[in-house]
Amino acid sequence: MYYREAGDFKTSYRADQQNFPIRFDRIHFWVMMALAFGVVPFFINDYWANAVFVPFLIFAIATLGLNLLTGYCGQVSLGSAGFMAVGAYASYKLMTSFPELNFFVVILLSGGITALVGTAFGLPSLRIKGFYLAVATLAAQFFLVWLFNKVPWFYNNSASGQISVPRREMFGIPITGPETAASTKYLVCLVIVFVLGFVARNLTRGRIGRSWMAIRDMDFAAEIIGVDPLRAKLSAFAISSFYIGIAGALFFSVYLGAVEVGEAFGINNSFLILFMVIIGGLGSIYGSFAGAAFLILMPVLLKNVLVGGLGWPSDLAAHLEFMIMGALIIIFLIVEPHGLARLWAVTKQKLRLWPFPY
Amino acid sequence: MSSYVTPDGRTIGDVLLEVKNITLRFGGVEAIKNISFDVREGEIRAIIGPNGAGKSSMLNVINGFYHPQEGEIWFHGKKRRAMKPSQIARQGIARTFQNIALFKGMNTLDNIMTGCFTHMHTSLIEQAIWWGRAEREEYRYREKVEHIIDFLEIQAIRKTPVGALPYGLQKRVELARALAAEPKLLLLDEPMAGMNVEEKEDMCRFVLDVNAEFGTTIVLIEHDMGVVMDISDRVVVLDYGRKIGDGVPDEVRSNQEVIDAYLGVPHD
């Protein structure tokens, strides 16, 4: 009875189709947002920003992107980190070629460039499905990393082969480069996540999202009600890559600062993002955040407990961390194959009646 | 004979769809052999025949899944060029499937809303912003969909995932999805297969109501002869890819070739 919806009547379709139909959820969401925007920036320090908040927010964007493609449109992709690299290198080239360009414009353009590249690599999806498509996107991953390693133009012929972010300011406050304050990094990412989260929600609840889900669930039935598979699949690839490109650009410019492509955008990260999507919940916006949070926060938490709390040597803790993470992932998938989002939905369902049995 | 009024008071108009000399082959197998028939506006037209007669293939030709090797299809008095199924949907042809083809990951409401796809036009950017045009369009079509939900009496399962629904209701949701496209021509592939008597009666009523209220022309495939003879205006009979009968139910019932096909006379 704690989570009540009785008496919460809807008198218009607008009210029925709002983002959070239940009042408690609505209040909860805005309280969280108030905390994230109004409280966290004043208390955040370098450790929290670099270990927890900034990677969480950036991976949440990438996970959202992959979820739009895999969870909503049903097209598996293993090229996420490759597309992140496209975003990162696009932002680097834009920042060094046009130093006056506003940082947010750079981020948007990087997303746009990645969308074009992603659409091109999405073309095979018109012919192949499932595992075969996953392998085809794997080709994108290897090809893109190879490309950024081999062509010096992408890293401006620097001797190390690395790219490092130039200092950029907005309103006199540095937002990229080594002098950036923790709270600035956090806020830049948070604003972008907030906007992209809403856009993802809007896209998935309307006409375009339904066309993606129709393709995912039953492609020939989608066709006979007028959904063109070509447009639906390619638009999903484009939007997804747009998100992942923005995540890559932020990963490079705000989080890491300097990047070597094989290390930062290797296949490990592609898998990490896919795990976030699966653990969070395919086809769920909330799940994208939950999955990203789980896989970013759990290792940090484990490290703190094992090393800080129990005083174990850090090398032992590092190995145990992998084992515990692996076990947790397996347990989660056995308990709830549909991810954290479904777990949350089931909990809410229980709370509607709690503490009464029926 | 251009348009006429049936005994139960419905007006049957001109020819809406005409299938001319269609031949469809899969390799060496001729699934459909030189079949022609027409469907008139406002009519309920049944296609019957034993298993493997080419009935479903015929529907697949009409809505563009199969491209026949020979023959022409005329729709609205114009010869139709080869098109993709999604383009044919835009011309106003909707269908349901023999094995239910609903979108299992969505609830009833979203399934039916997807049916409105061809009528909704807001762009990607407008969808992303949502406020304004996309939102207004969404609620406008929600209202239309609610009329269909009322019409088919499925209000109670609006927010239920379709995978959790019983078979009969899934069939009804699929019909609702096809109706949401506001089709001129509705193809129903065995809408009553596997239903009990009560569900069949409901479905018959809905088919007749759809025809009467929206004036939708209906082509249906059905095995239940009682249903076919009761609700259809004219019947086409197929057997082994050939047309063996065509006419009003009484004509077809007394056709010797049709009786042979159903009772089983050795083919030589």
C-alpha cells in the first residue's frame, strides 16, 4: 500500500500516456533530478567524479544508444566501442581544426558523424540477422580501431599515436583539459545525459519507436502494416550510433583527456556496453541506466569493501573482483533474464499490495 | 452489373481489386495456376479450398510478399506495378495471419497503435522533441484506436502484453491492428481457425460489423463451411492451385467439381 495507484484516475489520454503515470514515481524522479543537479555538484570531488559519476554517465549514454538498437530494434551490435572511437576522433579533429567551435556543438557534430558511419555499417542488417549480424558488426569494431591506428591524419601525426584533448572553456570556466574541476565534468555529462535520456524516451514511445519494436518482434508483420524495414533498421543504427558517438566524444574529451585507440576503445568495451544492456534490461530506458550503474559501481564498491574494509592486498582483491563480478552477472541472469528493469518492475508490482497478500 | 444492393441491405460497388491470370511458381512447383477473380467494393469475398490449394499464397501475392511470374493485379482500376509489402500497405491493404503475428514485446494498445503507422507523419526531430506536433498526433490517433478498442470490446486488455492473452483475444487484437490502418481492403487468413463455437460467433459478428460500419471490403480464407456460406457474398474455390468454382454460396455449394474436391475423388 506504500506504492499506491488506487484513486489515481486518468481523465485524458495525455495523462494516461505520460512518462510516469503513477504519482509516486513522478515525485521520486524529480527528487532524484533535484539531487543530481542541485546537491551532488557541491559535494563531488575528483575521486567520486573520476571513479563513479563521470564513467557512469558516459556509459549510460552508450548503453542507451545500444539499447535503442539492440533492445528496441532487435539488431545485435558488437561494434559499440568502435563507434565510440569514431566519436572520440571526430571530436578531436573538430576541436583541433576549428578551435573556436563551442564544445557542445563539437559533441553534437561528433555524434552526427558517428551516425553516418554507423548507418554505413548498419547496411548488412538489411540482409542478415542475429548472430550473423553480430559478427558483421564485429568487423566494424576491428576495422575502425585499425583505421585510427594506421592513418596518422586522425591523430594529427603525433609521435605517440595518441590524441589528447585541448583546453576548451565556456563562460571562462575550463570544461576540457587537465584543469577541469570535478563538478564541471560531472555537470557537463549530466546535462547531456538528461537531454539524451528524454530524447530516447520520446523516440521510443512514439511512432518511430513502435516501428523499431515491430521490426524486432515480427518483421514481416511490421512490413504489412507499412513499416519499411530499410528505414526502420537504418534509422535505429543512425540514432544508436549518434548516442554512442557522443559517449565516445565525452569519454575522450571529458573523462580520459588522452586516448590510445586500442586501449580505450577495444573490444572489451564493446562487450562491457552489451553486458550493461543485457543486465539492465533489453528495451528499457531505465534498464540502460541501471545496467551502466551496476557494472560501473559494483567493481568500485567491491574494491572499497575488499581493500578498504577488509584490508586485503590489492592484487588479490583485483582478481577476486573479477570472479565476484562474473558470479553476480550469472546469478542475475538466472534470477531474472530480463534484467534489472524487470526486477524493478516486479518489485513495484509487489509494492502495490504490500503488506497485504492480495 | 455495376453496383447492387444485397438482400440484407448493403451496397456492393464496383470492382476494387482484380486478379488476372496469376501464375506463381516456386522452382518447379506451380502453387497458383492461371487464376483470375475480382473483389467488389464493400463485398465479403471468401477463398476456400483444401489444404495446399494456394489460398494463403494468393493472399501473399495480393499483399506483395510473393511476386507472381505471370499475371496482373488491378487495384482501384489501375494496374499495380511490383511493390514492396510496405508500399502496398500504404495503398490501403491490411491483413491478418493464419498463425498470429502480433508484436509479442508490446501491449495491446501499442500493437494497435502500430497499425496507424502509415497515417502518422511527424518527423524524427519532432518525435525527439515530442512537445507539439508529435504529441498532438499521438493523442489524435490514440482516440481513433480507442474507438477500435471499443468496437472490438477489448477495453479490459488495453495494457496487457499480448503474449499473455488467450488465443481468441490475440486474434481479435490482430484484427484491431489491421483495422487501425483504416484499410480499403482487409485480408483475413483463417480468422476463426482453432476457435470454439462461441469465439467463432464473436469473430463472425465482428467481421460483419466491420464490413457494415466501416464499409471495408473483406477477403477471407476460412475452412469452416458453415461460416463461409453464412457470411460471404461470393466464394472462390481453389484446388491444387487451380480455380474450380466462383460465385454466390449456393452456386458453389452445388458445383460438382467443388463437391469432388472436398469429398475426395481420385485425381488422374
